[in-house]
Amino acid sequence: MDFYDKDLVSIRDLDRAHIEALLDLSEEMIPYARGEKVERMLDGRVLGNLFFEPSTRTKLSFESAACRLGCDVIDVSEISMTSISKGETLADTIRMVDAYCDVIVLRHPHEGAARLAAKFSENPVINAGDGAGSHPTQTLLDLFTMRKSKGSLDGLNVVLVGDLKYGRTVHSLAEALTAFGAKLTLVAPETLQMPDDIYNHLKEKGCNPVKTSVLEDAIDQADVLYVTRIQRERFPDPGEYQKVAGTYKIDNSMLREAKSDMIVMHPLPRVNEIAYEVDSTPHAMYFEQAFNGVPVRMAILRAILRRE
């Protein structure tokens, strides 16, 4: 597949064949991500890491991925460090950064920021999360984790639980899973259910997700339990957050009803939605999931920056 010099703004930019090609390439990157092999195929390239929202895993894994491939990184960690704080528009900032690097990785609090950046950048833009919108590279590493654990993505029974309204990771993931015939169950309080536009789009693609607020009704048939944090920072009203905070907590007693090979995933950070006792069970997959961000993002950078 030809990804060279292309933007990656939304998972909707990729079809099943694109996704599988990137996952196959990610598999090749694992020994390099672990430092078992060395390959500087992107020597001389420069990545512009613009993170205008807090991030640990996405930011560091992009930096690690770039370094493992010999690509240099220039970094901005907050808006206050840029001329945006002086009134410069995002469009002008992107034009300037575009002159200094070969690819831009952008995380921004406003939905649509990555699409706007791609419009004003001559070099490729990779969306590292835009508000409550999309997070395509997280989706790819989530799919990679599922495929490695389950052997195939086809027909998985996936339960998405927590903040499905503001959780950009589940928005992108649900859409991608429809390409593989997944059965989706959406577990959330009514006020945090999947937005209607995404839910309707899933149905248009042939998926008929089940909505419920009761996790116990869905966990026993799940192949994958994908847990998300209820995000305090996305709520315009703190009182509304308090009404739903702590709604779901996964612990060992709940997992007694699960299949023995069911995996628990989480994009992290967690707060209290997964008990620490789960970490030592065979179900826990979230730390391996976090590591998988490195080979997957190595594959993305290699595909975008290197003409094969």
C-alpha cells in the first residue's frame, strides 16, 4: 500500500487493506522497537511533535519510534511555549513548523484541528488526538494488540465501556472494527453513550451495536473488554462529571464471569476504573497495549516518510 507522503487524520482515511498493511509492517518493527535490532532508515528526517494537550504514552511513543528509526525530533509540549499564546493562529503556526520538519504529529484540544493543519501543511500531518474527535494511531495500536492476542480481528465480540461520548479512542476504534465484522456492545451511562452520528454511521456500515448501561449483562461473552476513563477534563459542568464518576470498576470478582482468554484493554491513563489486582491476571493487556504504540508508530512513520 502506498502511504508515502500521505496525511493520517482519521481512521476513515483507511480501509481494511490499509489497516492490515500497517499492522503487518508493525509486526516487522517489534524487534527494532525492543532494541534487539537497529535500523536508521529515517536518518536525516525530522519529526515535529506538537502536543497542545497533556500526553504521556502517545508523545513518548512517537519520540521513541522516531529515535529507533534514526529520525530527529523537534518538540513543543504546550501552547504557552508557542506564538499561539501571543495570538498567532494555528494555521500560521503549522505553516512555520512545516518549514522545519518532514512530518507533523499534532495533538490538540479542538476537534478538527488536525484536518485544519493538514490543509495548511505541505508535509504530512498525523493526528495524535483532536479533542473528542479522532485518534487514528491509537486505533491502529489497539487493533494490533487485539490481533496479536486473539490471532485475528474477524468477528470479535468487543465490549466498549465507560466514556463513549467524549472518548475519541472508542470513536475511532468502533468504526475500524466494523471493517472486520465485529460485534459491538456499548456500555455507558445514558449521558455518556456513543454520539448519535457515530452510532448511526456504525449502523450504516452494517454493524448493529447493542447499547446498555449494565456491564454485567455483556462481560461473559466478550472477547475484548475495552475500558475507558470517564474524562473529567471534557465535562463543561463539573457537577455532571460527579454524577457519573466511578460508574464502572473492573475487579477480579467481576472477571469471574469472563471467558478465560478474554483480554482487558485500556488506552490509559486509568484512574479507578480498573482495580490494581487485575494487573496480575492473564486478562490484563493494557501495558502491552501501551508498548505496542512504539512498533505501530514506527510502522506509520516508516510508511509515510520512506518511499519503498
